Amino acid sequence: MKEILEKLNQEVGIIGSMVITPDGMMVSAALGSGLEEDRVAAIVSSLLVSVRRCLLELKTPGCAGSCILSAAEGKILFFDMGNAFLVVVADKDIKLDAGIVAIRSAIHRIRNRKVA
């Protein structure tokens, strides 16, 4: 899985990526330099749990398929893969059209990877 994340990180505008469980536990991560794995995992986990709790309180059916959090210095993108979430940390100027194609491809490869 780490190889898939590292390949995704080669896309223009993508700084790092990770897979986390719905309850916020990290499964695998490939983060760029300057990103501390434990710190990013804690922030992302907290955001994911908060978003899911808000959706339940709003009585929205199901879960968000994807979510993009935009800030002044970058973006965090969440994608529901069913049993886990792909989280992508990106530059503020990422071209989302091309980025989403690469992300969807990575999701497909993660879901269909062969585990020894």
C-alpha cells in the first residue's frame, strides 16, 4: 500500500497521503518532508471523527463520499474507500481536476491490491 501512496505523491501538488480507518487509526502513510506522521495522523483523525459526528447529528444518511478542507496554505482531501479513508495533503494551488483522477486511480489500486 505504501508504494501506491508514494506513487500518488509524485503527482503535482500532492504533498503526502495516508490511509486511515473510520475511527481514525492510521493504516499506512507516505508523507513528504516537513510533515510529521504522528502530528498529521492526529489532526486528520480528529477532523474525520468530527465530520462523521456532525453528519450523524444532522441526520444525513450514510457518510460523506469525499470531503475537501481548504485552508490558506493547503488542502486536505478525504475519500471514503468503504472500510478505510484515503487522505491526501495537497498544496493550496493543486489543480483538482488532474489530482482527482490520480486519487481515484490510487483508490482503485488500493482496493484491488493483492495482499500476501
